[in-house]
Amino acid sequence: MNLTYIKFFHGQQVARHLGAVKDTVYRWRERKGLPTHKIGRVCGNSSYLR
């Protein structure tokens, strides 16, 4: 069986990686469709940022 590992990041981690502020990342998520997944109470961005 081939299992795929996907890592999730918090908004602050994505912001640091992209050189943006956390609020901008959340705005991108809401307005521009930045791919996110909600797991429990946490909403995270998957590892599309390679």
C-alpha cells in the first residue's frame, strides 16, 4: 500500500515562509482560495508550499 504523507502548517508558519503577515495569509484564504483544511478546531494549510 502506498501511503502519502501530508504536512500541515499554521497561518503564522505560512506567513513566515512567504514573508507576509499572518492576517494577509488569512485574507488570501478567504478571498483568493488559498487551499486549507479544517481538522477539529484548527484550520491549516497543507504542504503545497514545497
